[in-house]
Amino acid sequence: MVKILVATKNKGKLKEIQEILGDLPIKLMPLPESASDVEENGSTYLENALIKAKTYGQKYKLITLADDSGLEIDALNGLPGIYSSRYLGKDTPFEEKMKNILELMKNKDNRKARFRCISVLYFPNEDKFVSFEGVVEGEILKEICYGNSGFGYDPIFKPDGFDKSFSELGTEIKNKISHRSKALAQVRDYIENNLLGGEMIEIKINGKRLPANKYVYSVFEKVIYAILSTLKDLPEIETVEIKIEKKEEK
Ligand SMILES: O=c1[nH]c(=O)c2ncn([C@@H]3O[C@H](COP(=O)(O)OP(=O)(O)OP(=O)(O)O)[C@@H](O)[C@H]3O)c2[nH]1
Ligand SMILES: [Mg+2]
């Protein structure tokens, strides 16, 4: 089974990654408690994500997933941005960081903000990586709104289209719309199409390729076969072609 090291020391992030990718037939390995810290001294999210992915990937010799993320507030010129974790000092409690931000935002009408996440999948054997970006737009609330879930700045961020903080909305909604879930949806596609074995299915109707030409689990193939065998009896459908290619797991 494909093993992927999840290179984060943030338990909230780890939990979200496990929830979002947990149904894939892969083994997600957390960092050992003893893993040493790395200095995230890059000047972009990508550089920082790569520092984490490469350091731990090379150390533990496993395909490694890391992300670097941050909260960008327009009225504060994009801060805390890549400094989100280090803002007011890495060990300062988030309650204090959030109170400070709310104070700076006290008289600001423009409360637009976004969370950005860059996820990196690093392959130590080839010293190669792929990266993906996810963004969720929203606003900074006027007060701290704690709910039952989330971490970091979640209690002061309200995503567009909702009237509650990320923390109040709960894990299920956050994991559908968050910056991390958008980046991880692309990681999922990459894993499904490049690392997993199984069958690749390609479907053509009247010679036109359907967009759903991707790795599918065999139960879906059977459903697709059943639908297509019904479709092919309709007059406007002349040909239905299905190609299934066996792929070895990497
Ligand atoms: O309210 C939040 N909801 C989120 O969904 C979220 N995602 C990131 N962040 C914050 O932005 C910084 C990222 O820094 P970061 O990517 O370096 O992570 P980190 O240092 O916490 O862990 P690691 O993965 O580096 O080990 C950290 O302060 C996080 O708390 C979030 N805050
Ligand atoms: Mg960090």
C-alpha cells in the first residue's frame, strides 16, 4: 500500500488532512513525536511547504505531503500571511493573536480576507515535487466566535456565503469549502491518477470522450457499464466504447 508521510506538527491540520484524504486506499503516516522542528524561513508559501516536505521526506524516505498556509487580510496589507504561524511569536496563544488582529481591525470597513494553502507532495527517490493551491475568500468578524471545532484563526474568519465563523461551522462544512480542502482535492486527483493501481476507465459515446475518464473503483465500473448498456439502445447514440486499462500501484 502507498505510504504518505504527513509532514505537519499542527494537530488541527493533521486531523483535517486525515479526514479529507482518509478514504483513499493509502496509509497516511503522521510525523513521529520526536521529529525535530524545521525553520520555515522561505519567502513564499511554496518555499516553506517545500522546506517541510523535503526535510522530512528525505529523513524518513517516504513520499511526503506538507502544506504551508496563512490568513491574508486586505486592510493589513495581506498580513499575517506567510507569518501567520509566527505572528507575535510562534508560542503566543491564538487567542492573543486574534485579539491583536481585531484591535488592528477595529475601525476598518474593509474586512475582506482569505485563507490560502499550498500543498506539496514530494518524492524523495526522484527529488521531485508537485504543488497545488487552494483559497477560500471571506471576512474578519468583529469578535472571536468560538465553536466546537477548527484551530488557529478559525474563530475570527467567516467564509463568504455563510454567517458563522469557520470554528462554529464545524468540521464537515469547513472540510468541504476550506483552502486546505481545495488544495487537497487536487492532491487526491494526483494520487488517484498517478500513484494508485487499479483500472483506468475511458468512455466514448458517438466517438466523443466523456470527461469522467479517470481512475475508478471497480464498483463504479459496474454501475457505468449498466448505465451505458441502457443508453446504447437510444436512437441518437450510435456507438458506446469503453476502454479499461489496468495500472500497477507505484
Ligand atoms: O484558523 C485557521 N484555520 C486554518 O484552516 C488554517 N490553516 C492555517 N492556519 C494558520 O496559519 C498558520 C500556518 O502556518 P503553517 O502552514 O506553517 O502551519 P503550522 O506552523 O501551524 O504547522 P506545520 O504544518 O508548519 O507544522 C498557522 O498559524 C495556522 O494556525 C489556519 N488557521
Ligand atoms: Mg509552520
